[in-house]
Amino acid sequence: MSNTTISEKTIVDPVLAEVRRIKEEIAAEHDYDVAKIIAAARRSQAAHPERIVSRIPIGAEDGADQPANAPDSKSKS
């Protein structure tokens, strides 16, 4: 059995490291002010609406109010 602690075995994921680096850059650019970060994100979204992903909720195309995985009110458990 090894005496190595979990912190000594931490694996650095390069993708997460890149995301965290970019997040830090964005925060620093906006003085770590959440309101400024959100405003910048909204400006970016408005400038590039083609980059925004939206989805139609399951069942919305037929006017249903419930998601497809909602329990059927007619069936008994």
C-alpha cells in the first residue's frame, strides 16, 4: 500500500486547464466583476447570434406542457 496522498496523484486535464486559463483571463479583463463579465457575454451573444445554441423543449412542437420523460398521469405505478 502506498503512502501517496490524493493531492500528489492529481492528474491535470489539459482541456480543463485551458478552460480555467481562459476563465481567469476573462475575469481579469473585467476586474473580476461578475456584472461586467455578464454584460460582456451578453454583448458577445448579441453580436454573434449565430453562435447561440437553442433547443425546442421535448414535446413543445405539439403544444405539450410536460417533458417526454414525465410520468404519464393516466398510468398507475
